Amino acid sequence: MGEFIYLDHAATTQTAPEVLDAMLPYLQEYYGNPSSSYRLAVSSRKAVEKARGVIADMIHAKEQEIFFTGGGTESDNWALKAVAESLQKKGRHIITTQIEHHAILHTCEYLEKRGFEVTYLPVNEQGFVSPHTLKQAIRKDTVLISVMFANNEIGTLQPVSQIGQIAHERGILFHTDAVQAFCQMSIDVREMQIDLMSASGHKCYGPKGVGFLYVGERVPMTPFLHGGAQERKLRAGTENVAGIVGFGAAVAMCKKTLLERAEKERVLRDHLIDRILSEVPYTRLNGSRKMRLPNNANFSFQFIEGENLLVLLDMDGICASGGSACTTGSTEPSHVLKAIGLPDGLANGSLRLTLGAGTSMEEIDRTVEAVKKHVAKLRDGSVVYEDFLARQWDHSL
């Protein structure tokens, strides 16, 4: 492929070279099944446990609290379904938010069809959940609160520690989908009073097809996959050894670079936001200006269709998205942007740009110039925009 600017790191990241180097021996030389007893298998088993330890240390958990999965979606599904099944005699009420990833929302819909009640908390115009509203939603039969750490579309960071405290004061389990936040910021599951947490390898320079679910020791769990005794009899199936090793290597790499990388991304992000808002008229930043992921910028441009902008950017070699990669192809406006109060027209004119470790200032400036050019071009062909300008002219007379 030719040269391109990749600004869709929230969708996936490139597998780092050192991660690939760590994985290759477990695809070729050390290919034994970790559940076997001979020396070749022991090498695989030790590698899996080493990665488990690295990940546990990253979030201040115990090794036995980390369960490997096939990715963030599986982890989300398992967390909600297992808690619901384990605690249904205590209560059948779950609290989540209107802006969760579809892995949470669709799992909640599944549980509703099986007799559970779900409260979907609203958010304000910046995407924040109100702790006061959360407290009001809690009932005697509430067994689980699931609120994402950081939104995958608009980047807003939720008050996770406060939510964890509220949950624990009332004896309720707290799950957070941290797929976007893991390895982007420091997470301490003990300090933040998190009981269950989902994460995925390919969002942090690791391989696709592997994730983990953190499960605190006090959390009752049921098996997600039935079969063998892998993952302490809770998740059957031969382990993805190379994927797990790669995930561990990616986390170790991210731990060393986290603070420096986050600060670099934050500087570039703020430069991007400042330029877009000041140089492209009739533009809105979605999400909180300050309390957001260091690499996330999400804009809505009036009088254009976001899909058309993406096509033009792609022709310039700029990889971006209109929102979640999991909803690509949908003709409906983003549920997240609708939840923060955007009308359909503005929601459909959205653009998400998410930075990575290799993003440069030159790439940001080139992207801004391309956005300016293409937004202007798209507006030139818009009857709605022409009518708007005519009304503005009439009002100025």
C-alpha cells in the first residue's frame, strides 16, 4: 500500500514489531498445548502465566483474577451474563448507560428478554453520567452496574472511582468496559473499586482475537464456554498461546511508555482540536474538552454527510471513521451522539480522529488541511448550506 495517515486507533492498532517477535516462537517452536504435561507444553503454559502476571500487575490485580478471552466483546458478554445468572435470586435489575458499546447494550437486550430489568442512564451534553442520577436509579434488587471507563466514540472519561464507591456502598457489583482506556491511562482496580473489567489486545498494539476479563475474588461467576478445564474451569477451549503472549508483550511495552505517549498524544490532540474548531466554521467538538482520552477527537460538521467526508479523506490516504468501527455500514445516526443531544443532521456529519504512538504533528496538520478542503467542497454542493447562508445575509441587512 502507498503512504497513508492512520487516525483510527480506536478501531484497532498496528501490532508492534516487538509483539510479533514475542509471538512467533509460540507459533513455530513452542507450539505445545498448555494443558498437556510434557516439556513442550510446559513452555506454553509458563508463557501464558507470565502474560497473565504482566496484565494483572498493570491494573493492580492478582494473577488469578485475570481470565483470557477472545476479545472485549466476549469479556463484556461474559461479565453481564455471568453476574446476572449467578445473582438472579438476589435481584434481576441491572444499571448501565445509553452510550455503552453495543457489546453491552445488546447483551442487556438479551437479558431483558429473559426476565431481567435494565435501566439505561442518560448522559449530559458532554457524555457524562451523573452520580446523583445513578444513585436514584439503584433499587433493592439491583445486582450490577456497568458503566464504560471511556467512550469509544467521543472519548469522554466517566467518574469511575465515584461510581465504584457508590456501587460498593450499596453492595452492588461494578463492571466497566475499559477497552478504550486500558493502556491509555493508569487503572487501579482496587483503588477504583472495580469488580469486573473488560479489555482487548488489539487496541493497545497487540494482536486481534485476544482479550481479558478481570474478575475480583468476591465476584460469583459461571462458565462462559463449557468443555475443558481451561481458565480455572470458567472458559473452556485451548488457549490462544501466541495471542496471549503477544497481549502480554504489548502491555509490558505500553506500561513503559504510557505517561510519555499519553502526553505526546494529548499535545497533538489539543492542537488538532484547536485548529479544527478555529479554522472550520459551524463545527462542534463532541465529548468533554478536558476529561477525554488523550488520543480522541470527535467533531460534527454542519451541512455535510460524514460518510462523504470519509470517502474524500480516504482518497487522500487519511484513515478515519464516523464513530465505532462495530457500527460501520449502519444508516442510523450514532446512538452516542443522539444520547448527548445532537439532532440527526449534526450527528450524521461526525468525524472521529484517534491518534497513536506513531502519529506526528505533520500528519495532524496535513489532516486539518484536508478536512478544511473537503468540508468546504461538500458544503459548496449543499442546498441546505446555501439556504442557511442566505438567511444569515438577510438577517445582517
